[in-house]
Amino acid sequence: MQPDQPSAPPVALHHAGTYRREVQASLPRIHENVWDWEHLPALHGTSFAACELLGQDAEGWRVRLTSQPGNPDHAQVLKLAMRADGLGYTVTTEAGPGTPSEIRVVLTPRAEHETGVLVEYHVPEADPQRLAMIGAGFVSIYEQLWDEDEAMMRAREAALAPRPRAERPARLDLGSEAEVRARLPLLFEFGPARFRLVELDGALIAHAATCPHWLAPLDDVPVVAGCITCPWHRYRFDVATGRSVDGKGLRLAPPPTIRLEAGRIIACA
């Protein structure tokens, strides 16, 4: 038998930078966001080009994350490990640029919709000047990522909040045809749900303004080739039918019928 080869000593990691933030979202929303690897190339599209799940269990996940501009040779393999108490996690770079490095996060609940976040970045670099430069870049990137994440978490928290039940009306007058076309795309409420009126091949069509996946607002998404794409996870839907066009199997909520009656645009149940 060949003698066991001695294992390489662990690489010493050094603290490069710290990022602190008071996030206006609950701890459950942050947990949800941390586990949601799928949003990385969608919500953070200027930073990441693609993300592939390699494995997941009760303790975390492993993904292959490709940064912009999308060179697969520069992809990283990242491992998320949640703390048992739910008050933090570590993301370790296992392969690719930055290997080995660790992002260590501590979460501190402050109030019902407020959580303190402390993020530390640890890398194998030991030179103080290099560490300072790496740390400054890390803080800049993480500020942008948390800006985008917090906006999503706050919008999702608002979408999940209980609200008074509104009955679906039999009809709703949206205005004269000329007025309505001048205001397109037009957001309107029809009972308990929100919809958006758009023009498609000359016809006026309403579609749900909320994604059925995570309740993302679809207020401002462009219509491209008859489809809309959710800004949080890139789920795609056909505007005319509401059906999924990406194989995810979801469907937009059914919209009211849009009619032209005596020069008025009417939404009908």
C-alpha cells in the first residue's frame, strides 16, 4: 500500500473588509432571500450572468455562479452554510476566482421589519495595502447587492401583508379610448388584484401586474415579442394568455376582459 499523502495545511485567511447595514426587512424575509440562489442572475443582473444549482440540503446550497460579462471560465463554485440558530451564515468560495475566501454574515433582529446585518470578507491575501483595496471593492459590491435585495424583500413583505378584501366588480370604466391609449401602459385595480393594460398588435390587453411566483411587481417590465419577464427570477409569461413560456408551469392571474363600448374602454369580469 502507498502511504497516505499528507493533506495540505489550510490556507490562512485574513480580514479584508466589513460591511454593516440596517435592513428594513424581517429575519424570515432575509432567510428566504439567502436560500433563494435563483434570484442572483436576475435581480443582480449587472453583477451576475448565470447561476446553476449543484446541490442543496437542510444546511445550505452549492452553486456555480458566473459573474458578468458571463465568461464561464471565470465562474465560481460557492457553498452556503447556515448557522444552526438562523442568525448568520457563511459563503465559501470553493473554486474559481477568489478561492479560498469566506463571506461571514451575522444577522441581528431589531424589530418586526428590521434586521441588522454584519458582513465580513476573509481572503488569503496578507499584504495590508492589498487587503485594503480588496476590502474597499468588496464593500462597494455588497452595498449594491444589498440595495437590490432590500428593495425586493420590502416589496415582498408588502405583498404578503394582509389587506382588506375587495369584491371584483362587474365592470370598470377606464376612460375614453383616446385617453387610455395616451396613458399606456396603464395600471389599474380590479377587485383584489392589480392589472396592467398594454397594447399588443394594436389591441388593448390586460395582464396581471403581479408575478405568481414570489409576488414581484410587473408594473414596469417591457413587453418583448408578446412576453413579459419577472425582474426577480426571470420567469417569463405570454401576455395574451398568461401562460408560462419558460417551462416553470406557472400562470398569471386571469385578467378582466377589455371591451370598447361607445368609445369607452371597459374592463369586465
